[in-house]
Amino acid sequence: MITFVWAEDQNRLIGREGDLPWNLPADMAFFKKVTLTGNVAMGRKTLDSIPNPPLKNRVNYVMTRNQSFDQPGVVICHSKEELLEAAEKTDKPLHVIGGVSLFEAFIDEVDMLYRTVIHDTFEGDTFMPEIDYTQFELVEKREGTVDSNNVHAHTFEIYKRKH
Ligand SMILES: NC(=O)c1ccc[n+]([C@@H]2O[C@H](COP(=O)([O-])OP(=O)(O)OC[C@H]3O[C@@H](n4cnc5c(N)ncnc54)[C@H](OP(=O)(O)O)[C@@H]3O)[C@@H](O)[C@H]2O)c1
């Protein structure tokens, strides 16, 4: 099973200058809980945005075209086919965690979407590709808790592809 796990603002913004545009620990916790059920796939720039890579207790598949790229603790893949071949050796869910190029590459295969909507607008430069939500069914929707550490209203949504 392939999933997407991401957070976007009201304009589908997901990134700013190689980082997240917001600080929302509750979403980081949600991300961790979901992705710990399987392994993660990401683009090289998303890897660069992670403070102490790799993400622990998950196989980290990283896509790069750079043949000499090296990063301890990750599985480097130079194509989608190579990534899928590596990931198929386990029956765990493959959580695609961005960025844009990875979401675009897996849009036709993705089975589930874990979308956090942040009900705010931010400045940034990286946007989630458009998704045809008519192909998916909303199976869970939960309002996040706003508190002093999580000042942006947010909603956790889970979609399943209609078959
Ligand atoms: N809000 C969220 O949920 C979320 C999630 C993920 C990321 N982000 C944000 O998004 C930004 C990073 O994402 P991004 O979209 O700019 O970059 P990205 O997709 O993470 O990485 C792009 C890189 O992936 C490699 N790549 C892409 N397609 C490939 C292919 N077909 N074959 C081999 N390698 C391939 C290339 O690496 P090389 O250049 O090394 O060849 C490319 O430059 C950051 O700001 C990050 O914080 C946000």
C-alpha cells in the first residue's frame, strides 16, 4: 500500500526555502504516528529538510539523480522503479512524504491520503500538486487541538481511494 502524508495551508502551500512554513508540533506527532506503521519515501530536498536524518525506525528511501549522493542510514534510489523494487521487498505500507516530485510521481498509485489542512495562509515557494479528490473517499476527519504550542487551527483528514 502506498500513502501520501503531508500538511498544506489553505492555498496548498507545503514548503518555504527548504523548510516547513509553520511550526505545528501536533502535526509532527501525527506524521510520526502514521509513518511509523511503515517505511518512508522522499525526495532529496525533503531529506535535506529533516534535522537529524534518517527518520528512525523506518526505512528511508530517498530519490536523487545524483549518482554520487551519499547519506548514511538511507536507501538511495535513482528512479521510481528502483524505489518500488526496493520497497516491494517488504509488505509494510510505503508512506510518500514529499516533496512535489515524489507526490507527482506516485499520484496514480497512491491508495491513501493523510492530509493535514492548516486553516491559515503562509508565505512560501512549494505547493502540493492538485489531487482529484473525486477518486477518493474521506474516511476520517478530526479537528486538531489549538493550544499555546499549536496556534494554527488544523484538521487531520484521511482518504481512501475508491476502487
Ligand atoms: N508540508 C509538507 O507536508 C511537506 C512535505 C515534504 C516536503 N515539504 C517541503 O517541500 C520542500 C522540499 O520539497 P521539493 O518538492 O522542493 O523537493 P523534493 O521532491 O523533496 O526533492 C526533489 C529532488 O528529488 C530528486 N528527484 C525527484 N524526482 C526524481 C526522479 N524521478 N528520479 C531521481 N531523483 C528524483 C532530485 O534530487 P537531486 O537534486 O539530488 O537529483 C530532486 O531535486 C521543503 O520546503 C520541504 O520542507 C513539505
